[in-house]
Amino acid sequence: MPELRSRSVKDAVVEKVADAVGVHEDDHPADGSTRVGAAAPVSKLPTVLQFPVVAVLSLVLSSLGYALLGAVTEGDLAAVARSTENSQDVAILTGWRVLILAIGWFGNFDSYDIAALNILSHGPCLYLLVTFYDVSATSALSALVVDALATSLPFQLLRPVASAHAASGDTPNQEIVADPAIQVYTASLSAVIYGATLLGALKTFLPRVLVIYFASIKTLLPAYEATWTTVAPAAALAGLAARVFVFTPFAATPKKDEDTALYQFDPAEATLAQTVAHNFWGYTAKAKVGISRTVVVAFITFVDTYLQCTKVVEGVEPEGAQIYALVWAAAALFSSIGLGLVGRT
């Protein structure tokens, strides 16, 4: 099963730092999740302390990773970045990062979910830097890896990987989730949707937006020369991440008792409050997973892209950042809808 990163590398890092946060191994996690090839980590920490540890560890890993990245790339990313002396901007970016971690933690995401979400939300700004600011693809990809690891490793330490991502024998709808052909098809479908959305924007209104609102942009030539080939790498990575974050948990959600009650709902006997609740959120458990993940990925993609452009990249005006972020949020929305239609069948 293709994943966002190597299990062996991730598990090796986990083993090095597990003792520092009070983690031991257990073959049977409390929530019933399973892992393949390794026992699931279970934290000795009190529940109330687990998220603070996740947040602090993630921020520390991110700081260390970017410090190392800056030294290795000789300031490639820093050359197009705004000054970090504004404490308000630093506080906003830090608070936003903690909020994403909170959404992931309290939304019961596992390490694969949060890594995929991080790629989908951080990728747009890095694509902008590589394509129009002459930042090397190696530097951008390295930054994406740092971000993904900084968010996923704390989750890996303190929460078992969901059976949907581990592709264990007891995974509901395993014949769909683990089928290689379906994996390739869904990732490709998502990639095509991302590519079509981005290419359509580049061929119509986006070049004008870049000229007007992105003062420090180095070149516009890639926008006018954009083809399926030039957007394919970014679209393929986004498609893979979208499959992991949206399709896999959606397809692996089984029918539940609440679904039966949903079909038996009688508006004639229900109260007004029950009728309103049914009309607003009267969906199957599977549909709720798909809808909630679609909302999360579109919302976080928009806000993260906007903040990265306005608070990190030099010379970007808020209006331009909003339009650019909307392109990627729309791609996330369209992709999730497409994956939902496939998973529904």
C-alpha cells in the first residue's frame, strides 16, 4: 500500500524518542486500532497531558527541522521570507499550528491523517515559491517533509494508527481500501482534479492576480507556459495525500446502528428539534466522515495558504493571498467530492 513516507524510517525515529514521553508498546490499543509490522504505541501519560505534549513536541521538532533545513539549503527559503521580528505574526502562525494539531487530535486523526492534511495545506505556498520565486524544488520538498514529520511523529507516539491506514485484516471494506487498482485510481482521480483546477486558474485569472498582488514575484513565465506536465508533480502529491486523508477513512467506515435509526426516522412523530437535527446532520456515519473531512481539508487549506502567503512570503497583499488560497481550497473541495462519489459506490 503506498504511503506518504516509509514505515521503517518513521518507526525508527519513534523508538528513539518514545521513552522521553512515556510510551510503551501494546498489541491491543484501547480503541481497537491495529498496526501492521509493529505494536501500537500506548501512552502512560494522563489523558489531559497528551495533547499539550503533542503540541510542544511538534513545535520543537518543527523549529529544529527548519533550523537544520536553513543550514543545509543555505537560506534558500529565507531569501523570499518576510522578517520574523513581528511578534504578532509569529504568535498568529504558532496559534494556527496548534489549532491544526487540536483539530487533528480531538478529531481522532492518526499520524497518516495529520501528515496528509499537512501536505495538502502547506503544499500550495511551497508550490508558489518553487514556480514563481525560483526556490529550488529540493528545498521546498524538504520543508514539506519537515512539516509532515513534525506533525505526524507526535501523533505516532501517542495514538495508534487507524486500522484503515494499517490495512489490517479487520478493516471494514478492506477489499476496497487495500486494493492496489483502487488506490491508484482514486489517487489519480484526485490528482487530475487538482491539476485541472490549478491549470484552469493559471490559464485564466491567476497571472493577473500574481502581477497585481505579489510584489516580490520573480517570474510569471511558468503561468503562461503552464501545461499538464508542469502541474503534474504538485497535483500527483496532492492527489495521493487527498486519497489518504479523505478516501481511505471514508471508504473504511462501516454501517453503524445509528444508520438504521436514520432510515427509521419519522418526521410525524419527531419533535421540532429532532427534525431540525435530522435535516441538518441526518446522514449515515460514512457520509458524516466524508463531509467532515471535506470541510476540514478545504477550510484548513484556505486559511493555511492565506497565512503562509501573507505572514511568511515577502510582498504578498491580503487580496491576492485570498484569491490564491481559494484556488487550492476549491481544488480540495472538488477532489473530496469526487472521491466521495467513488467511495459511495
